[in-house]
Amino acid sequence: MNIQPKIILECRSVTKSVVTSGHKKGDTTLTILNPIDLQVKSGESLAIIGASGSGKTTLLSLMAGLDLPSTGEIYLKENPLHQFDEEQRSNVRAQHVGFIFQSFLLINSLTALENVMLPAELKGDSDAREQALIMLDKVGLGDRVDHYPGMLSGGEQQRVAIARAFISKPDILFADEPTGNLDSNTGDYISRLLFELNEQQGTTLVLVTHDNQLANRCQRQLTMAAGQFVESQNYVAEAG
Amino acid sequence: MPMWGTQSLRLFRHELRRGELTIICFAIILAVATVFSLTNFSEHIKSAIISESNSFIASDRILQSSRPVDQAWLQQAQQANLDKAELLLFSSMVFAKEEMLLASVKAATIEYPLRGELLVTDLASGETKSQKAPNIGTVWVERSLLNKLNVQLGESIELGVANFTVAGVIEKEPDASFSVFTQGPRVIMNMADVEQTQIVQPGSRITYRYLFAGDKQDIESYETWIKPLIQDNQRFYDIKSRQSPLARALERSEKFLSLAGMLGILLAAVAISVASNRYKQRHQPMVAVFKSMGASKNYIAKLYLLHWTCLSVFSITVGLLVGYVLHIVAMNFISDYLPNSAMYDGMYPLIVAISTGVLCAGAFAITPMRALIATSALAVVRGFDDVMGGNPWLRQLPSFLAVFALLLLFSKDITLTFILIGSSVVVVGVLMVLGYSLIRLGRGVGSGAGKSLHLAIANLQRRAKQNNVQLISFTIAIMLLLIMLVVRNDLLDDWQAQLPENAPNQFLVNVNKQQAPKVEAFLQANGMKTTELYPIVRGRLTAINEDKVGKQVSKEEEDKSDQGRRGIGRELNLTWHDKLPTENIVVEGKWFEPSDLTPQVSIEEKLADRLDIKLGDELTFQIGSEVITLPVTSLREVNWQSMQPNFYMIFSKGVLSDFPATYITAMYVPMLNKPQMQQFLAQYPTISVIDVDAMINQLRTIITQVSLAIEFILALVVLAGSLVLIAQVQASMEERERELAILRTLGAKGSLLRNATLLEFVVLGGISGFLASVIMEVAVYFVQTELFKMTVSWHFEYWLLGMAAGGAFVGLVGFLSCRRLLNLTSVTLIRRTL
């Protein structure tokens, strides 16, 4: 169906600036992203690295359709996100996007199983439960399906979050510092799991991280500083 | 079921089980339970009180007229399923052998009395039992009549042109006139006998009374029907319209119950508002995650609408159950005091309680729901900010309107609603300003003080905004509790003052000039407390400033209260006195100077107002064949509820001394002294004794009931108040958890943190207590003047209580809630939060 099946995500001269209401009428405009051009191919894994405040999380939220760019165009699976309202973007997310967050963002009142079921249910899958059980098994939590997040360790919580991200077989997965809250051993395990599943499902992966090791597992690395891409090789992670 | 329904129910089930909805549910449950039990309870009390006190008028309603009323009116009553009895009241001479006496005759149909007991000692059996009207051809009489006419039970007396057998002695008459000026002892006869006496002639002074009793609704619909038809010479009234001490106590207790219920509602509303805000904060991350996964706004709205509906239905149901149990427990406690006939089983409490739940849950959901639905998916990466567009005052509008509607629905009293809403709005306004300044002021104090205090103050400042919200809810809670307590105590004091332990229980009337000193001596010798002896001269007001008062006379005649204070159209009981009687206050002019010998008169202010008499007006009285004219030099406010002789007109000494007078006094005769008293009075058969012990006892019983009710309600309201405090503390727990973790990590000692937390809450509670006291004083002023028409008083002792209790209670609740956190090891704390 796709005319250019290889490009799943494209940013054209995307900028983001916010107006900070300072003193009375003296509003100032703060530029967070300078014009960014980016193409992500289907099945590709891309790491965006950069120091805090470099704009990488902003870029991620634009690409995922969580926010709108100030100028420029963003196409996700050929959907012009920059023209879509919130409801339409929600719809795109439900159909094509998965997320993994630094702080896991599991719903504390629901069990691991129910957390994983959520995206499949939102998509309207009737066998959400079965799929979720399989996913939890895959991340090694088959015996903890009825546990609440509070009863799980950080690593286990992130595994639940990974299962949740992959259950709806998203075309593209955005991960925001997926190992940022974990110790290095657990982080390793999680990143291995992430790439394993990514490979299995042929998902496009865009991750934002400080972690060079994690970034190096990606096929491509882009470094951000002051709201734009810089030479990727020169980057030295400040918070290794 | 659609997916949003499944997810919503799943979420609700889990959260309920995990106790995450406890506070919000508890707040709604408490609102519903308080209102349900309170309304139920007060309806019970009201109907108990009314059924008890309706015996004071021997029915539920009375239609009084100077002429027979249209038969159609009575037929209407019959159609309305009302019980009916008829009374004819008139004065007539009674003859027996050579003796004669003016008696007050009551002719009654056989249904009389409809309420209360007519106790008669029977001739045949000698037993005292509850009776309806006497048989044809017989009469019942007051014991004093037997003595004065020197007749025995079973002998006959002559009334008009007919003879009647005295078949019994009246021991207790349910609707006995509480007048010390009753004309002559009571005779009760059968209505069917009236005609043959031939007393009732055209032009006779006769009062027709039609008594009605029945179901509340029937009575009320009949009342609505008949009220517009009532003419000038007629009155339709119930127990409450009687100007009796009882009526006032009843009215006030009803208002108090209403006030208490409203305070309960307000407190619950504050609790729900606090809890619903917390509900929003807790669910925001959830919404963001849902949205990031592609859930639409519409989806979220449906999901949360169902979630909140489940929560409300659950809480309202539990609230009704809890309320019912509370009510049963309370009824168990006081059922001994309630007559069995008084069980209330209407739907009103249920309706009010459910509306409370629905309105509260509905209105307080609007703002958090809107915020939840508006939560941006971006929050998953950006975090949550609490900023919501629009005017924050406007956002509170739905809740505000709901509370207003609820209060009005519950109390049906717009003044009271405004007082309470007004004072709450003032609280919020004043606190916004004052809260910040006080806490800021604390900075200086804190920095120099010990470490814990320093940390406590620093904490308070850092969270100035949240603390202001806390301060407001604490203050409102404490203020409402204080209002409740103060008004309760004032009311009880007021009642107690009206009916002190040794309130006069006997009146002596018709004491003549020769007897007066002897009576005085006797009373003194026996150490009986007495009001002074007041001379009484009967006279008629004929002119004001030389204007004849004919017209006003006839109006006043109709206005005369059935309590028996003689209106001005008839002869008045005039007295003279040099001292201002207790319970009288001169509101205009000056009381007589002892040295001033000019004839002058002091007049009761309400009568003066009605007759348009001003200070300095010249009043003309006709006493016997003499006419005297004298100026008004003072207007008096008279407490007609006081159990003592009260007068419209008091003359200066000397004016009336040449006229023949009888004397009246009221005194307290202890039970033990009663036989002695009787012996003494036996020597003076012309002196009439009016014993009001029974009446006073009944009043005391009722006041005991009401006081009990009030205690119970106070307890409920305190519970509601505590909930507000707990909910508020809970709301700040999560943030505290983080903070404690940080402070722990930085090496703060457990004891330091403990003391700082405790102090923070104590200071917050103390400040709230102080502000609450100030605002309470203002609110109570309005409650006292507008609602209870009481004298205004200050309550500084409660200021201290407000501050101490506020500090102690808030400190305790805060400390206990934090203790769990403080007892965690720092490792656990840090792992949980960072």
C-alpha cells in the first residue's frame, strides 16, 4: 500500500519554540528545536543522544505525536501529524506507536497482566488477555502476571512496560531513557530484551538516551546539542 | 460491554480493594450517612416533640372563632380524614345550694381530647384514668370548685337552668390554659348538654374551638386549604404559634437540628472537595498513559464517568446503610424518652440523603473530571503540572452552587443558608490573604527558634500554597465545629435560665389586702422563694391622648393570645410597683424615680407599638367609675416566657393605692412543702392556686430530649470535621513522603523530622483554630440575632478552645498519618520515592 515503504517517519524542518510568559507583556520566545530534518526507515533502530536540555525528549514527543511542532512537517506512516488534531494523533498512536518510559509509568492499581493488556484493548483486540500472557512469558514474568507494579522491582516493572509496548505490535517504538532508572546489570538485561523483541517483531525503534552503550546497540546514532543534530562521533556522554 | 466500560470497572474494583478510593468514598459516605441519620433522627425528634407537645393544645391544629364556623369547613376536614372535636368555652356562674362561683366552662364533644390525656378521678371507682368528654347529664370539675362550692362528688350543681351531677374531678387537662388570670375553676361538660342550660344566647361571649388531628400530610393540606378562608375574628394555629416557652424551645431546637445538619453537609462538602482533588492528582498519570497509547478524549471521558458513577453509587449506598445503623443506635439510646406514637417513617430523610450524595458527588466531580480529561498525553514525558485554564473562582462555581442548593433543600431557610455560605466565603477570602502573611510572619520567629521549629516553619513556607488550601479546610472545619458547640451551649444555657431548678411552680391569685401580709409572712417563714406580691386592679384603657381607642380595642380583642393575657379591649390587669420587675428591661424612657411622685405609667413595648403609643403620650384609664389620665414615661421589654406575673401596664406607686386590689405572686414550692402549703391556704378559701408543676415537668422532659438529640448531632458533626482534617493531611502525604526521603538522605535525624512534622501540624492547627474562632464569632453573631433571636454574647473561652483543640487535633492527626512514613527506614523511603 505504501508508496515509499522504506520511510516510516519523516521530519521536515521541524522546529519547536515556546513562549514563556515572563513579566507582564514582556513574553520571550524560547527556541527548543532548531529546524530538524530526519528520516527513519522502517525496521531501523535509531538512538538520539545528548545532554539534558539538548531537546531530544522534545523531538521524541513531536515524532510520537504527543505534541505539535511550531513549524515544519512530520509524517508518521504517511500521516501528517502536524496537521492532525489531538484525537487524530491519538488514533495514529493507537494504530502504530508503542512507548517505553524512563519511569515505567505502569498503572499501579492494575496487575502486570492488566497493564500489558491495555494497548491491545485500546486497539480493539479481542484476545488481549492471551496476547498479554504470551508477552509476559516472553519477558520472563509468566509467573508474576497477577502482581501489582508496587510488588515488582524496577527491572521487573520495566519488563512489564516492554511487554506492554510490544503487545500491540507497533510499527514504531519510542523509548525514553528506558534504562535510566535501573542499575547497570538490570539495564543490560532490559536493553538486551528490548533489542531482542525489536528484532523478532521487526519494529522500528527510536530511543532517547544518555547511555552510550545502549546507543551503540542501535544501527544509527544521532547526537543533539542546543536543539539540533551535531556530529555523532564527537559526542561524549556526560552522564555515563 | 465496550472496552472503556470493562477497563473502568476493572480499575474501580482494583482501586477499591487496594484502598485507593478510601478517602473519597469515605467523604461521600459520611456526607450521606450524616445527612441520612441526622434528618431521620431530627424528624423523629420533631414528631416526638410535636406529638408530646400537641397534647398542650389537645390536637394538632385548632380553629378558634367567636362565632360558629361554616359547616362546609368541618365537612372538608372530615373528607381530609381528620379527626375532629369541638369545644365551647364560656364563663358562667355555677350554683350549689347557697354557694355560687364564676367558673370557666368547657363543653366538649365526645372526641375531646384528640391528643394528650384528660385525667379524671372517677366518682364510681375512685380511680384516676384517662377520659374523653363526660357523659350527658354529668360534669367534671376542678377540685377547688368542690371546696369553694362546698359540694361532694356525686352531688349536683346548677349551670344556667340545668342541673348536672358532679361525676369526677379533673386532675390534668391537656390543653389547660397556662394563664394565671384564668377566670374561675374549670367545669367540663358534654356538648350535648349546652342547649338545655340556655346559657348560649345571641350575643353571649363564647369561644368556639374546633380541634383537628390526623396524619401530617392530611393536616398540612387541610391547613393550606383553610388558611386563606380564615377571617379576622378567627385563628387557625398549632402548638408552635402559641407564645409559650415550649413553643419557643421547640422552634429553636428545630432550627438547631437544621443548623447542625447544614454544618454536617458543609463539612462533608469540604471533605469531598479535598478528596476529589486528590483523586484527580492520583489519576492524572493514568490518563496520560492511556492517552499516549492512543485513547481518545471521548474514551477517557466515558471511562472516568463510569468510574465516578460506580464510586458514587457505591458510596451513597454504603452511606445510607451506615446512616441507618447510626440512626438505629441513636434511637436505641433515646427511645426511652420518646413516646411510641412518635415513630417517623417518611421518605424525606432518604430523599435528602440521596440528593446530598448525588449533588455532592456530581458537583465536586466536575472540576477534577475536566482536569483529568484535559490531561495531556505529553505529560508522560514532561510531568504533570497543576495549572488549569480559566478562573479558579469560576471553577469552584458548580461545587459552590451545589452546596448552596443542598443547604437550602435541607434547611428551607434562606437566611441560615446565607449566613453559613457567607461565613465560609469570608473564611476563604480572609485566609487567602491572612494565611500567607501569618506564615511569612513565622519566618522571623522560626529562624531564631530551635531546629525542629525552624524546619517546621521552613516546611510551612515552602508549601505555602498547599498549606493555604489546608489552612482553609482546617479553618472551615474548626469554625463549623465551634459554631455548633457555641450555639449548642448558648441554647442550653438559655433554656436552663428559663427553667431554673427552682422556677416558680405555683401562682397565688386573688389574695386580698388583708391576706397579703400573712401570705408573705408564711412564705418567708418557710423559706420559699417568691416573686414579690403584685397588686392587681382591673381597669380599661379608654383613650390615648384623648382619642378614644374604640377601633383599636376591637382589633386587639381578636389578637389576644389564647394563653390568656387579656387584650386591651377588655379589662386589663393593672399593677403598681416601685421596682422594675426582673425579666423586664426598660427600652425607652426611664423607670420611676423613687422620689418622683407624679402619676405615670410604664407600658410593654409591643403593646405600645401595636397601639401606636409613644413615650409621653397621655393614657386614660377607667377603673370602676373613676377615670385617671397619666403620661407614659417608659417602655418595657417583657420576657413573657418567664414563669412569673407579667404586666402590660405598671403604674407608679400611689396612683392606684386607693382602688380595691387583689394580689398575685408566683413562687417555688418544693414537693415536700406542698401539703404544708395546702394546709395554710385552706384557711383562705378565696385564694386561688395555680399549679404549673406538671407543665414545667413536661417542658423539662422535652428539653432533655432535645438536648440529647443535640449531643448526638454534635458528635456526628465532630466526626465529619475530623474527616476533613484527615482527608487534608492524607492529601499531602505523597509529597511529604518525598520530602522525608530527601531529608533522611541528607542525614536528618528521625527525632528532628518527627518533631518538625508534629510542630508543623500543630502550628497549622493553631493558626486555623485562631482564625476559625474569629470568624465563628461573627457567624454566631448572625446566627444568634437572625436565627435564634437571642441576646448576643462573646465567646472568648472558645477562642482558646479553638486554638488549643485545633493545634492538638491537627497535630495528632498529622503526626499519626506521618508516623507510618517516619517509622520507615531511610532505605525503604528512598527506594519507594526516588
